[in-house]
Amino acid sequence: MDDNNTVCVWDWQKGKVIASARGHSDRIFDVQFNPTSKSSLVTCGVKHIKFWTLCGNSLTGQKGIFGKKGELQTILCAAFSTDGSVYTGVLNGEIYKWEGHTLQSVIKGAHQGSIYSIHSTADGFATASKDGSVGLWDPLFELITRLYLTKAPPGYKGLCVRSVCWGGEKILAGTKDSEVFEIGVQNREKPIVLVQGHAEGELWALAVHPKKSVFATGSDDKTIRVWNLADRIMVACHLTAHAVRSLAYSPDASQLSAGLQDGSFVVLNTKDLSEVVHIKNCKEVLHEMKYFPDGNYLAVGSNDNFVDIYSVSQGYKYLGRCSGSSSFITHLDWSADSTHIQTNSGASERLYYQVPE
């Protein structure tokens, strides 16, 4: 997006721009063509909507008039009806109906959260919302039914639906966390998860289960996800308070530890990913952690330039600190007999520590 949020219309077959014009001073979130007219389109975004007419290589826009029927607020998505009216989803969960370039009516309480997507079909409309639900509406935008993904078995608290597509007896719903759900209208209580993955930012942490074909990953999206390697599917997910930077399985695979961006670490029970303990003794991010080969201790390396040692058998009681590194800890490893630790740092140092008996 440029500073003018320019709107360009392309002849995609020729790969050429037909027309372009300044969009708006604020960000544009959606653009939709009128399916019954090649010369009509609409754009919407931060506190604005614009109705455009394409004539040759000229693109002319008219600002939408909100009037007194609706609040001037951010519009996240738009869809045309068969009669040329435009329906838009807004930040507070309402749906605005536009005729010409004027707001005609408001559907209040359409959703309990922001509406991110509206899909228009011959059967009506489908809407996707931050509240974790998909709404199905008839051609006059009367509610047919509502599908709550947060309440379905694959769903979870905080699930946010960002896109939706309705075709016949099936609905596809895409979420903020990179999932794609397939929902059967006749079997709505059991949606199928087609795709899963981490959502935003970078993936930093990976740990392999010591006994099974399973591994865990952690990322900037503040989730720890456990994957079945053979089936290539996610089998569990845990939401953390901060971005995840490191992971380590205990040797007996009963626990999974995660180092977080705020300098704390959390220990989870691998059976259900319930929290065992959450500890914070460092100020900087924890980029590395390893269990003793015998499983009695956990070593945690931080950007504070330290390695801290915790007793697993004593509920992760803090035992001591390995200091001396002149930079942040990048890697650490235990000797096979659990008597020594070696570390690498951001200053390319390799230091060795002996564990007191």
C-alpha cells in the first residue's frame, strides 16, 4: 500500500492496469466488484467507504454517506447483493446496508465481535466474525443459522474467524491462527479441520518427543503446538502469555518446558498440556533450555548471559546460576553423565561448567 492507498483496476489476462485513482488517506481493507456490472466496485477501510465507477480508463469514486442511521466507524468487508445493494461488516459487529452511496439500514447485533468477511452466494450470505462464529443469512439478510466454531470439538476459546466461503451444503472458514475448517450444514456440530499451523510472526522453538513420532513447536503467536509426525496433523495446542522462544521435553516425556520472551518459563504436562508451574527469574528472553539426561534438573539459558539450574524433583526449585558468559546464551548441552554443561554465546564463546555433587 502506498501513501495514497491507490486503487488499481487490472486487465489480468493482459497483465496491464486499466485505470487507477487515489483510494483514501486511510487504509483500505476490502475491494469488491459488482458481479452484475463490470463498471461498478466498492472499497472500504478505516472509517470510510467509497463507491467507484469505471468508464474506459477513468475511475471515479464517491464517498459513502453515513447520515444518522449508523455510526462512522471502520468497515472491514463488503459484498454485493443480486439487486446491487452493498452490505458491509463493521468493527462493532453490525452490518450496514447501502443503496447508491447512502447508508439505508443497520442490522444490529449481527455478531458479538468485528465482522471480517462477507461472502455472497445465490443462497444468501455468510459472515465471519471475531466472536468465533459464522452466520448464514438469506438473500434479504435475515439470519438462517449461526455456527459457533468455539463450541465445536476442534474449536477453542479465543478462536477468531477471518474469512468464509459458502457453497451448497458446505462452508469453509479460515481463522486468525491459520486454520481452515470445513463445516457441513447437516453436520454442523463436527467441523473438519483441513489445515492448521502457527499464525503470526516467526517460529522459534522446536522439540522432538523422546519416545514417540511427535514434536512440539512454539512461535510469536504465543502458542505451543504438538504435532503427530506420521499423520502430519496437530494434536494439541496451548496458549501462553508471551511469545515462545525455546522448548524442551523431559527425558521421560512427561513434561514439556517452554522459554518465553519475557524471561519466564512454563512447564506443561504432556498428557493434556495443563500448566505444572510458571517461573520467572530472568529479565530477558530465554532462548535455550535442556533437561539433564537423567531428568533430575533443567538448565535454562537467557539473554541475561546466565544459565539457571532448577530441580525437577523439587517442583522446579531454583538451585543456582552459571555466570561468566560475556553475551547472551545461544546453545547449551549436558554431558552424558549429567556432570558438566557447555554453552555457546553471542560472543562466540564456549564455556564449560561443572555441576556440584
